[in-house]
Amino acid sequence: MDAQIANAEAAVKAAEDAYQAAEDALEEANANGLITPTEKAALEEALQAAQDAKDAAQDAVDALPSAPAAVQDAKDGFQDRLDALTDITIPAVNDANENGVDDSTENPVDLATDLVEAAEDAYQAAEDALTDANADGLITPEEKAALEDALKDAQDAKDAAQNAVDALPDSADKDALQDRIDALTDITVPAVTDTDGNGIDDAVDAQIADAEAAVKAAEDAYQAAEDALEEANANGLITPTEKAALEEALKAAQDAKDAAQDAVDALPSAPAAVQDAKDGFQDRIDALTDITIPAVNDANENGVDDSTENPVDLATDLVEAAEDAYQAAEDALTDANADGLITPEEKAALEDALKDAQDAKDAAQNAVDALPDSADKDALQDRIDALTDITVPAVNDADTDGNGIADVIDDLIADAEAAVKAAEDAYQAADDALKAALDNDGVYSQAEVDALTENLADAQAAKDAAQDAVDALPSAPAAVQDAKDGLQDRLDALTDITIPAVNDADTDGNGIADVIDDLIADAEAAVKAAEDA
């Protein structure tokens, strides 16, 4: 609690000092009765600093608890001190060209000229700053901030010059000054490309980080392979399972090393710091050495060195293991075929099962081949010869999520969906054409009726094609039937337009209903008769 109070005291004191500094700066700026743009900017900065300090102090005071009473008393005292802090009022600039003469007493053309020159200088300074910042091809946050400040100063100077020129009466001097202002072009502040200011482009920093991660992953993979080898060798025996695991660990390590090499090769060679990092990564990669995988010496995985075991017993164990592996592959094939579909994952699992079976068969064959001719050898060979590789079926459910629908049916569903959508579009087109005709004062020419008839025929043909596509879908599995039902519902919702009869039969379709044409003709005849009479 005492620490919080002390922090609040320090924050309030800092705010008071900042407000006093702003007051002192205002007093100094006002000393000669003139305010320049530089002084105004300094006063704005001092006011902002004071307000920021006051906000920080307020936060510190607000954070104090309200009890015990002594703390509340301290809190109230701090608040009173903060409430007493009043922002300075920043006066307007009255010496825009900073020549020590009040603008109101100065020749307006001279003042405007000075301000245009100041704007030109500010824009040139911004250009120079941009050139310097771009010199190494990198932009740091500090450089970007400096360029933004330079641009702001240039724009402020340009605004001041524009105001002075705008105040001039029309004249050649005014036009000339305006031309100079119009020639001032803002610099484009580039984005930051070296966030940490280490002289390396951020994109290259990211590449270095990726390379570091890849090299570390390769080192970890090689260490994992070393550890696996040490563990496998612990009992002096290597089983087929251990050998396969070691081969897998070595492959993973080599793949990780290749990925790391690619990441390191992708690094540029400059600047020197990048090359140094690249060289360090390469040294670490070069230090990675492949493990040497020992030969299997416990083929039947019974914990006994094959060289000390009865050869017939060893061969028998390996033949049994091969038979088990082939049976496992058969079982996996049966399971995969149960729903009549093969997913990519099932195909990969079957290929793995087949590979395991073939490897077990090869091990058994080697052991049998090593036996002297005998009835036992012949019997074991017969058992090996009876082992038949499964045929791994092709994938027919290739969806990423294995949706339980054969790909050929998925294609049929997609075709039906497209056909139904085409029918819906055709019916909508017919509806739109009918609406357009109905909006034409209820008068229908032969051409309009013919067009509507064609629209309806197109819609019906599209609907028939869609119906054929939906009818072609099977009814199982349930997901297909659901899709089929949904498509059928959409087709059933399509209703033929009713084509109106022609009621404007004139050859040119004069836009007047025939019954009205008849009335007009009757009236014309009556008028003619009256005229004749």
C-alpha cells in the first residue's frame, strides 16, 4: 500500500512538473509577442506531454483503494492536485516565416514568398531524409517515424504557404508562388522492413528463424535415431521390428536434414551477418551423421541369438510369423472391403500390411533356404509357397473425409446437382420473361408469346434432363438417398409458367390490344361516315 501511494505521489509530481514546463514554455514563447511555427509545435508537444503525465497520474490515483481512511485522505489530496492542473492555451502563429516580424505588419508578398521557400526547404529535407533512409535498402521503425515527421513538417509548411498565397490579391506574384506550391509532392513513406533494426530485412530474419527451426528439428531427429540405435543394441540382439524402427528413424532424420539443407540453401549470402548465420547452420548440418543399422540376429524375436538357435526351430518360427502376417493382411482386406468402399487411408494400410507380410515371408524363406535338404525343409517350403499376396484394391472413395460414398456416385450426385441448378435457372429465366411481358400493359404480341413458349420449352427440357440425372442415382447408402430426396424436392418445386394468349395480332405488334384496335376502326368508320354525310 505504501508503495502504491509513493507511486501515485511520484506520478502526480511528474504531472505537476510537466504542466509547469508547459507554462514556462508558453511564457518564454510569448516573451517577444511573436509565435513562430516552431514555437507553436513545441508548445503542442509540451501540452501533449503534460496531458499524458496527468493521465498516468490519474490512473495511479484511481488505482488506490478507499480504505483505510488515511489512504482515502492521501487519494483525495492527490485528486485535488490533479484537478488544479489546467491546460495551457496555445496562441496562434503570428510570425509564420520566423523572421522576427509580426505577419500583420509585413509585406504580404514577402511573407508568402518566405513561407513558400520554407515549404520548399521542408519538402527537400523530407526527400533527403527518404534518400538517406533508403540507402541500405532497409527501413527501421525509427526511420519510418522520422520520415513521417519530416512529411508532416513539410505538409504543415506547405499549408502555411498556401494560406499566405491564398490571402494575396490576384497577381503575377500570386500565380508564380502558387506554381511553386503546386510543384511540391509528398514523399511516400515506405513500410518498415527491419523491425528490430539489426541490419537484416525482416523477411530474411524470418527465413533465418525457419532455418534455425529446421536445423534444430534435424538435430533432434538424428539424436532420436542415435537413441533408438543405442536402445536396440542394449541386449545385443536386433529383431526385425527393431530394424524396421531404426530404418524409419533414419529415414525421418534424413528427411529432416534434407528439409534443413533446403532452408539453409534458401538464405541469401548478404549482408555478412546472414552469411555468418548461414555458415553456422551449415556446420551443424554437416555434423549430422547417419546411424549404421545392424543386421537382424533375432529373426523370430524370441530373445535368442539366431546363431545359437536350432535352425529348424528358427525357420519354423519365421514361417509361422509369415503365416500370421499374411492372415493379418487378409483380415485387413476383408475389413476394408466390408462397405464396398476403399479410402486412401485404407489403401495405405493394406499396402503396409502387404509389405509386412512380404518382409516376413522373405525372412522365412531365407531361414528355410539355409536348412539342409530334409522333410522338415520341404514341409516349411510348402507352407511358404501357400502364402499368396493380397491384391490391394484401388481407391473408390477418395474424399478427404472418406464420406462413405463411392467416388463414381459422388460424381453422379455432382452431375445431378448441376442439372437441377440448370433447371432452376431455366425456370427462373422463364419466370423473368413472363414478368417482363406482363409489365407491358397486358398486351401480348405473337413474337412475345413465341418467346415465352420457347422459354418454357427450354425450362421443361432442363427439368427433364435433371429428372433423368436424379433418377439415375442409387438409393443407398442413406446419404445418397438423402441427397436424391433433396434434389427431387427442388425439381418438384419447379412450376411451369402459364403463357398468355396473343391479344395484339398486328403484324408489327403495335402495342394496342386487338379489341381496342377494333374499337378504333369502328370509331374511324363512324367519323368517316359523319364526314361524308
